Amino acid sequence: MSIKEQIVGFRKSVQPATLVAVSKTKPIEDLMQAYEVGQRHFGENKIQEMTQKWEQMPKDIQWHMIGNIQRNKVKYMAPFVHLIHGVDSLKLLKEINKQALKNNRVIDCLLQIKIAQEDTKAGLTVDQATELLESNDYKELNNVKLIGLMGMASFTKDTEQIKREFMLLKNTYDIFSKQHKDWTTLSMGMTGDHKIAIQCGSTMVRIGSAIFGSRNYA
Ligand SMILES: *Cc1c(COP(=O)(O)O)cnc(C)c1O
């Protein structure tokens, strides 16, 4: 199937969740195929690559940073980024706040929660996230706005385990959003596990290889 057909199909099958088309490593021509059928949410995991694509592409695209973030590079995306998914420390949030202020913006962010068994997946524990949300340091930041949570399940064929991990994230989201009524976004689900994620209450899926084909590197 073509990129265009994949986009149209996924947008329909995941609704009402938002489809973020994960375009990392892919050339502009591929992204433009998606754009031409109305796709506006794109996800990248490298700040430099996302910034280059932003410079060259139509300005109504909403750019999602889904990767691990180096604090010294936040300044490059601060003028335009739509949503930062992988916030896992107060230190990073402070840097985003500082750069957002310089650009006279409020930048939306998600806290990344570690739900997978693997050590390689980043994120905060539920306790660490609670502590961050309740801290005065966070409450003093006026140019960042947390609007929900993001998480990645273990890379496994065990669908029951994936489901348990997504339910943990969903339950955490429900608890936090009682205190934060303006929260809107639970970002979970990729190519291999988006169906389970949707069943578990995802409001935003990040799908790459099923749309654009497999990547040589990521
Ligand atoms: C690459 C990536 C995705 C998309 O992965 P696919 O399996 O290609 O759909 C989603 N989320 C994050 C954080 C990623 O790095």
C-alpha cells in the first residue's frame, strides 16, 4: 500500500485518537505524500532533523518531538515544536520553559512514564512523576504546560504483558488528570502495539514503519 493509503487507513482506524505519523529518517518527499492527504501531525526523534524538515515544509504542520532530548538542543525546536512527548526530568522542563519564554510561547509537553521491563526505555516512575507535578519548581514554570503522559511498552510478543503496561499508564493518567483537569493527551501505541493501546484508552498513537516502510536506522 502507498503512504497515502496507509495514512488514510490509519487515521480512520485509530479515531478518535490522533495519528502522529512518525517520519524519522524519511525524506521530505515521503512526508509530503502524507501531507497531501491531509496529515498534519508528524513525529521526529532528532531535534536537528525535525528542524531541517520544519524549515523546508509547509508551516501548518504540527511537529512532535518523540525522542530522547539533549537539553542543549531544545533552543532549536523552541520556536515551532507543537508537543514534546519525552519529558523525564524537571531539569529538562526548566530548559524548555526558558527557551519557550525567549520565543514568547507556551510549549505543551507530556511526561514520559517508564512502563516497560527493559532498562533501555526512558521515563519517570509514577512516584517521580507525582513528585514533579507537586513540586513548587514545576508550578513556577509559566511557559511550559504539561497536558498528559507518554509511554512505550516492552518490545515483546506477549500481548498480555503489553496490555498490563498500557493499563498501568492509563490508570496513572486517570489519577493525575483528576488533579489536572486540563489534561488531554495519553500518547501510547506504535506500529506493533497500537491496537492494544487504543483498547487501553490511548488518545494519540505514534506510527512510523507501517506508514513509511521500515527504517535502516532509527
Ligand atoms: C520510532 C518511534 C515510534 C514509531 O515506531 P514504529 O514501530 O515505526 O511505528 C513511536 N514512538 C517512538 C518514541 C519512536 O521512537
